[in-house]
Amino acid sequence: MTTPSDTVTPGRLPRWEDAEVVDCDVRVTVSSVEVLTPFLEPRWQDYMAESGVRTIGSGRYPTLPGASTDLHLLRDRLLDPWQTSHAVLNCGSEISSIHNEDWALAMARAVNDWLATEWLAHDPRLRGSIVVPLQNPGSAAEEIERLAQHRGFVQVLLPVRAEAPLGKRRYWPIYEAAERHSLAVGIFAGGTSGNPSTPVGWPSYYLEDYVSYAQAFQAQVVSLVSEGVFTKYPNLRVVLTEAGFTWLPGLMWRFDKNWKGLRREVPWVDRPPSQIIRDHVRLTTQPLDEPDNSRHLVETIEQLGSDELLMFATNYPHWQFDSDEGVLPSGLRPEVERRILAGNAHDTYRL
């Protein structure tokens, strides 16, 4: 998780004055748990008051300032300056850390109804992600069904640090519901409490934690492909948010090489994993890993082997947002820039 800034000002749309921009990762937060009270059933309102609930599982970091809780600020600081046609809102609460599964479902419903009522209903540019209780995939699928007909929701949001690899069959009801309703599945940089960001335990420093998140995303991509999720659900689309992307070419090379020798173990993976990834997985551009030589980043994008993998995102209002010239490297072909800025998002989210 990144540290937010109260002074984030994305600035004007840089070198694409006439280009459409779709922002695929805008963070919004519930300013206080009391905000959700109107969206809870009476018994859960009593439960919240009597049990002294103060957060929804995301209170270990400083509370996000007005930038992520105020629609007017979002318009002034992001949507209007960037001439954004659509923005996908992600409320990255850690509901998956709640041990009471019934309470987790109640809170997920409250967050979703709050998002629909307080945000999506007030600006036609906004789209939302459905928060689900990952600890109970059956309940998660029910919540997807409940909101599937709401035109404002375009994806289902899951944390990357889950209790188990996300390809496991226990999670398949979520993918079945998402595919049936043409919803993407977004995986964000957060997770269940107790699960570290590294495969070898908890690091000592935030620097380690932040850099190591890419390892968790890599593991989930390998799991989704190896377990056969995309074979079972051939129309499913997965979006990795706040994952970076420079690690992907090397992962695909390694994955393809080892699949050739071990393919009998996973007969449902009937073509090179890199092809499956290119067909089903998308990644947002923030945070952007910038080498000293910007040409190296352009070469990395070319090594992805597809113009359809990357989708523009600001990750607003987090501190590492790259404004102006830093949002994409110079040197990309104009048609590639257009795909990244809007075209791939239209295809992924059915905008």
C-alpha cells in the first residue's frame, strides 16, 4: 500500500490533446466506518455499535485525506484536468481480513452500495469495482449476482495477498459469476492480514514490502494459468492493478520454457502460457518502473509481444503518481499509446 498525498495535482493532459483517456485505477476510501451505517441492515448496525468496530480492515496506515473521499476534489484534480472519459474506482478495503464471514459479507455489501450511491450515481464518467468477501467464495458470487445488472460496475476486486493462490478451485465460483456477467476480475495490491508480500515471510522495511509486491502478482498469474482458470472460463479477463509490468516478459519466457517440459502435469494448459496471458491478463501502468534510459522501457513494452496488455492508470491519489511526461515513456508508436490510454480499457471493461 502506498502513502497518499493531500497535494496530488495530476496536471494537464500531456502530449495527447485530442486523445481519449480511460483511468483504470482511481482509489477511493470510506472516510469512517460510520459512513456505511445507512447501508447496513439494523442488526449489523447494532453489531457495529456494540462491538466497537472502528475500521473496515484498512486502518493500519494513515487515513486517506480528502483527495480519495471527495467527489468534487476528484473532478477538480483528476477527471477534468485529464479530460478523462471514464475512471474505474477501486475501494481497496481489506474485507478479506474479517474473520466473521457474515459480517464480511455485510460490510462488502455496504461498501458497494455506498460506492454506487455516493459516487457512481453522481458522475457518468465513473465506473466501479465490486468488493467481495474472498474468504467465502459462495457469498462473493452472490454479491456479484446482486450487482451484476448495475451498469456502473465493470469488475470484481480481489486482493493479491489471498489465503491461497487465486487459481485454486475454491475461488472458481467468483470467476464463473464474473464471466457470466462479462465483468473483469481486478487484483489489487492488498490482502488478507497475516499473509506477507514475499514468499519467505515478513520484511523489515516498507521499501522491501513495496518492491516485493511484484512477486505476489507473479505468483497469482502463474496460479491462474496453471490451475486452468482460463481454460474453464475462456472469456474471463483479469486486470492487475498497482503491479507494475516490467517483470512480465521474463516471467513469460520462464513459464513457457518450463511448461514445455512439464505440460503433462497440466494437460488443460494446451498452449504456451504466454499466449494465455496475452489473451486474458491486463496490467495497469502505475506504478511505472522508469530506468535511466527511457528507451529501455519502450523495449520492455515491445517485449510484451502485444499492444493489448497495458491500460493507463493514475493510481490517484497515491504519492507515486507520475504526472505530465512521466505517465508513459516517449518513443511509443502513436497507435500503441492510443491502445494504452483508452482502447484496451474499452475492450476489457466493455465500455
